[in-house]
Amino acid sequence: MTPDERRARLGVRHALAAPAPDVVEAARAVVALHGTDPATTVLSALARTDGASPADMERTLYDDKALVRVLAMRRTVFAVPRENATVVLAGAGDVVARQQRTLLAKMLVESGVTADPEPWIEKAEAAALAVIAEAGEVTGPELAAADPMLGSRVKAGSGKWSAEVSVASRLLTLMSADGSVMRARPRGGWTSTQFRWSTAEAWLGPVERPDTADAAAQLARWWMERYGPATPDDLQWWTGWTKSRTKAALETLDLVEVELDQGPGVVLADDVEPVEAPAWVALLPALDPSSMGWKHRDWLLGEHREQVYDANGNAGPTVWVDGRIVGGWAQRDDGEVVTRVLADVGQEATHAIAARAADLTEMLGEVRLKARARGWTEVEKALRG
């Protein structure tokens, strides 16, 4: 399958060549919306719908709860359709939960809090759930102040990056990955990173958690439907799985091998027909799923990697034309969204890009975007002066 075929699939499958009917379907189109930076969650959804607003997204997240935030793949926060949340948590969040439990146990011992961390953590988890259930919703600092165990201090990080943090803050990370607590409405506007917390039972109601292997197989299918053809390496990177879990999940699917520009890849056996996509243009936010969906990205990125991704491989705000990243954009301090196109895209696409930038400027209004969970890209630095 050629890069052109993959770009056509990206446009259609990711609701960029034709919009999704609502923000829930926009999330489903990419399996999960990136959510470590809450602004990305909103902007990614709005880029895939017509006429939706940040208020629509807030209502969907916090009133309807049709989208929920989970901590899963690569220890990253994602917003997923409510009915898919337990699959994502069981299929990928469990990896993060185990890592965080081991890390917290080590912190507790090294900080002198306890020499027997496993039962200590279990007791602290029970205390945290009791506090949250009684209060309905709490912030991290409120949880730390509610119980001496939860207020215990541990050392996180090392060297100049080390800091003392509360056990409560570490527990919330662990418990959100295992699905016992959920991020509720934030303090502040839709770009705020300061969330209140609820128990999963209060937020979602009683839910049945699927078997880990079944969940991993389902997650692999969803990803292949939206991101295939691809390589097993791409799926392993996106999920944060081990090679063995990736292999086991892919073995449950009916796949055929295809030749990609970087070598052999796989695609679902019932998804080999060519896909046609109309012309399209998009301004996608930093860390958007379409920019971060594969480990191997040359077929959509071309020669622009160093200009629009940071040094750690995190995508900045990008300009897209027909499945290719052709430049980047930034919001200046006065609120104006400005673009830099790094390829010849033609007059029609150039006008469409300018129109998207004007629309985004108007929609953002007084909101000012920041580089969260990533660094500023070279294009952003140049555009922001």
C-alpha cells in the first residue's frame, strides 16, 4: 500500500476528509483523543466536527459523560467513548497501573514511610476511595489533607528533577490507571489541568471489566481499523505494550501482510480495498492522535519532522493537506493563530489554511494555549517571535 493510499485512509478514517456527526464520534474515529493537555482534547474533537464548540465538549465530558478521561496507553491521559473505557483500561491501563504500583512502593521505602509497602498501599487506596466517596468529588490537595496516610510525603524523580509530593498525588495516578477513580470536572476553563476526582462507580455506575487478553484484542482491532495498514512496531509503540502482548493481540485478528514504504506491514483482511478521499485541509493541535498515531511517520511527515515535532518526538500544532503534514501553526500572545507552510500546496489549499487559522483565532477568543507535556517546536518559536 502506497503512502498516498495510507493518507487517503487517514483522511477518511480520522474524520478529517469528512466531519464526524458529533464529538463522541470524533473520538471514536481515532480510538482515543489525547488528553494530557486538555486543550488538545477539545481542539482535536472540534477539528473533526462541524459547528461544535468547547461548550459542547464540556457538556459531553462532564454532564452527559459520553466521553471519559482514562490513564492508559504510554501513561498518557486519553478521552474515550464511555462504553469503551473499561476495554482501554483493561487492555492498556493495567500496564501503567502495575508500573505505578511498583514505583510508589519503591518511593515509600526510600522515603522512610514504610518498610512493607504493599499492604500500606492497599490501606491507603481504601482510605482514598472512602474520602472521595463521602465527598463526591475532591481535588488532589483536598485528598492529601483528609487523611494522614494520604498526606505522607515521598520523593519523586532524581537529581535536579526530584521533588517531594504527597502520597495522594501518586495514588491518584495509580488508581486512575487501574480504573477505580476518574477525572471529573476541572477547576477553571476547558484548558485547565487541575481536575477534581470521583470514584469510577459514582462517575460511570457499575461496569464490568473485561478480561485483559480480550480487551487487548479489542483494542488492537479498533486501532487497526483506524490506523491500518501499519507495522506491529507502530501498535506496540501506540499502546505501550510489550512485544509479546502486541503479538498475542495481533494473532487474534485476521490480518494480511502488505508492503509499506518502510517495509512489511499488516492490515485487516477485510480492509484491503482502495479508499478514496476528497481534498481536505486541517489545523490540528499539538499531540493530536493523527500526528502521534504511529511510531513510523515518514509517510505523513516528509522532511518536516524537526520543524513541527519537539526533540522528544512530540508533535506540535500541525497544518495538514490531504493526509500530509505540510507545516505548523502557533497562537501569538495577542491571540492570533498564524501558520507556516513548508511545502507548495497550491492556491486553493493556501486559502483554505488561512480560513482555518481565522476560524481558530475567533473560536479561541481570550484563551491562550501553552506547550504542555511537550516542548515548543521550531515553527512555533519562529511564529511567536
